[in-house]
Amino acid sequence: MEERKTDNSASRSRSSPGFHAFLGCVEPSPKYHMLDLGYPLAANVAYLSSRFPGRVYVADLFRAIEAERLPESVDIGRWRSTFPRLLDLSSDVQLDAIIAWDLFNYLQRDALTALIAHLGAFSRSGTALFAMIATHKTIPARPWYCRIVDENRISYDADSAVVTDAPRYTAGALEKIMAGFRLQRSFLLSHGVQEYVYRRQ
């Protein structure tokens, strides 16, 4: 697991009502199965493991996709065959919770649609999902290192000051993409992030 040093000039600790609501949506289980799609941060695994005894799977999905070196224009069929390799979960795994952080901002619509379909296959009714969508025109060129401070706060640590265009997915667009998941709560934060909490139907 990465023990990333925080650069105080780039890091921001923010209130996260969405993450708090997400934790409250995770249904009781004798042994939890949780999927973190972000970077492998030891602090996050430690927090989740202490609160939800069971197994935490860390996908590091952005860098896994980068390593594929896919062309810019990739159709949904290619994505549907790619995610089973990148997220190779056992067929008997039923996830209780999924944390996407800000990853959705870095996936084109076909990729995100294929990812949600793949995650749906490992989800049960009630599985909770947390995601953060940028509402500003630009985002960092790579996802934030999102570190759980406590149940109410998340710190954001940027790799660099380089930015790229944000897809700015709307609630309506996400409703079509998130097939099988129902929106539970949504929070627009002052720093341009919309937090979403979904549950599998």
C-alpha cells in the first residue's frame, strides 16, 4: 500500500456529507466485501477494515487503465471485455460497498457505462456506491489521492497543477449510465464537487 506524503500546498481537507451518508447506507453484514477503485492508500484500507470487518479490495483502476494504453476512441464492446481483466473479482464475491472517489471524471461515457455494468454483476440489492463528480470546467490531469480523515472529512492530494477538461456529468446523464443503481443522496459542495450516493436495486 502507498504511504503518500501530503504536500500541504496541494492537499485540502474537506467536509464530505456524501461520504458520511454513504457510510450510513452500508448495510450490516457478518463479513463485509468493499471495493475501493482509487489508489492503494494504506490509511483508507485501515479505516475501512476497522469499521467494516471483512475484505477490502483496492483496484487502483485509473493506473490499470493507463497501463492498457488503449487508443482514444474505444467502443463500449472493448471496454466490456477490458474491465473483467482489470477488476478480476472472484465469481462468488458480492460487494457490500463501492468507493469510486473521483474516478468517474476520468472515464468517457462508454467506459463508465461498461464499468457500472461490470460492477453490477458483483453487487447485491442494497450495495452502496459513493462517487464525486466535478462541476467545474477543469479537473486535475489525474485523479486526486483521496484520503479518509474521518467519517465526515476527506483530504484531497493532487499530483501536479496540470489540468484537463472535466466531463461534468449531470444527474440526468448519470441516471442513464448507472443502470441498476438508484440515487439515494446528492450533495453539491462549495469547492465544485457533487457527491453522489447510490444503492443497487
